[in-house]
Amino acid sequence: MSIPLPGFEDVGPRRGSDGPGSGHGHRLKASAGPEGRVRRELAPGAVHVPGWLSPAEQRELVTACRGWARGPVPIRHTRLPRGGVMSVQTVCIGWHWQPYAYRRTADDVNGARVAEFPDWMVALGRRALVDAYQDTAAGDAYTPDTALINFYDGEAKLGMHQDKEERSSAPVVSLSIGDTCVFRFGNTETRTKPYTDIELVSGDLFVFGGPSRFVYHGVPKVYPGSGDPATGMSAGRLNITMRVTGLS
Ligand SMILES: O=C(O)CCC(=O)C(=O)O
């Protein structure tokens, strides 16, 4: 089955620059440019690590996600209980997230069991924690067992929400590939201000744990055409969030 996702079709690696295109200078920026983009703690437990994934890792992740987007549970726009449909398209591995619970089977899609969460992804999540928190022990106890893989076309947005269906307060590890977006990182009390807008660029890592684990966050904007097709994404943005469900 082909994937009905412009930009997420199998274009394969291309020759080109190793770095993603950088963004738009009208917001609170995480960086001044590729050379000035540095690890930054936005709030206790919330760390942005620009350019964390190598170009090769981004391509490998795009290939893996493309496979998961095909099945066993195809990527889809999630339907919300009140009838809304999310503009973001999502596929899950390990556990299937359906508003507002995790299940092994995708009962709101095709009833199939979701793909296994691979060991290499656990290792990637552990390495992300070590690098974000600059603590070699940080990854030891971290065993993510689910990932939500979101695809944003140029129009897609994600409203302010908390990741709170997990029965664990282990950190969320977020990886971005493709087009740059505005990522809105708020507070634990309300969907509204105060919040900080940063740009997440292809290859960036963002970790939120500890006191920031249940912060409201969202994606109000994607910049179409800002990504580098060398990642394997000819258009759009891919985001992977690894989590620990606390379920067995
Ligand atoms: O796309 C992003 O950067 C955030 C994704 C997210 O918040 C989620 O999947 O819950």
C-alpha cells in the first residue's frame, strides 16, 4: 500500500547539504544559526539539544517510520471523541495511543496489533537522556515502550496538551526530522501563557522530564519547505516521541 503522504514518500537519500535549512528569525530562537545552536535547558528537566541526530540517523529513522506508516496499523488522522479530527497524522509502535488511552491493538483504525518497539529505539532513547541531561547514569533506568510518530504537512498543527495517559513519569524523548516547526512549551497549569516558543529543526532532540514532564506543549506552526530532502523527507515534518507507558 502506498502512503498518502506528500513528502513522506520513499525518495531515498539524496546528495546535498548535511544540515537542515534553518528557520525564520522572528521568534524566540533556540539558536542564531547552525554554528550557534547549543544545548539549552528551557526549564528544569526540559532540554533542547539542536542537531543531535546525524544526517544518516535521520535517514534511517525516516525509513523506519515510513515502514511503520504502512502497517500493520497504517498512519491516520486521529479522531477525537467529540468528533474532531487531528490535522497531524499519527502511527504508534509498542502501544497504540487512542484518545485517551493506550492499547496493544489499534481498535480505532484496523484492529491490528501495533508493531513492536525495537531494541535499537530503546538504545536511542537512553542515549538521548544521557546527552540531554549530561549524566551518564540518566539512561540506565529508561526503557521507553511506545512511540507516537507524527507527520505534519504544511498546514498541520498540534494544540496545547499534556502527555498524561502514561502511568509513568519517566521523561518524554522527542526527535524532529524534516521541516522546521515552532514548538510551544508552556507550563503545568494551563494551556495558555506563560509559554516559550522555540524552533525545532531537523535532527533536534527535545527531552522533557522531572518537573517539566507534564508541561502543556504543542506545535502551532510548521514552515513548509524548510527541511532538507537529504533526510529522506521531501516535504513535511516527522516527530517521534518516545515514552514509558508504565503498562504491562
Ligand atoms: O511534534 C512535536 O514536536 C510534539 C508532539 C507531541 O506533543 C505529541 O506527540 O504529544
